[in-house]
Amino acid sequence: MTEHEFVLTLDTSANPGVEPQVRMWIDDQQTCDLASEREVKLVRGRSSEWVAAFSARGPFMYRIGIVAAPGNRWAIAFRTKGERAEELLYDSDELTMQKEWLVGTCEHIEWHRKAS
């Protein structure tokens, strides 16, 4: 199991008016069903930041739900934790709807090399 850190920042200064909400689920099981997805508890840090620490076995899929006003900018980052921490994924964009889902996969560089 590898320890990970997740950070989502949401800039609501340009378009306030909707109380932001964020939830996240990950799935690190390579199973043939959807029952292995689990919710990761997010902690709201500064007013525009949500953070989490979680463990995953190898590559994982993520699903992040965001509710906020359209036009607000978001950024996500996944990193490993520990002595040799590395950034695994960074992405950012602007919300186009009040409720959006971010879905993707995240893997370590060495897992990617092994698969090639």
C-alpha cells in the first residue's frame, strides 16, 4: 500500500453565490464489478482547499464531485507521501456547470514503466 495526499483548490472569488461542496471516491481494486469504490474523507482546509490522505494498492481510479458556481477555477493534485514523495497528477480547469464530475486514473511512474 502506498500513502497518498490529495489537494483540491477552488477559486470562488470570481463567481461567489453557491456554497462549494466536494466529495471524492477512489477504486484501487482491479475487480470485475463496481462494489470496490470507496469514499475518501476530505477535510476542508483554508476556505478554498480540500485535502485528504489515503492509501492505495497500485494504480487507482478517482471520481470527484464538485458543486460550485460556473466559471470558478479548480485544481487537483495527487502526490505520494513519504521521504521520496512525487507528484503523480496535476490538473486544473474552469467549471462550466454548477455540478461537475472529474473522473480519471492515477498511477506511479514505475508502474507505468513496468506495464510498458
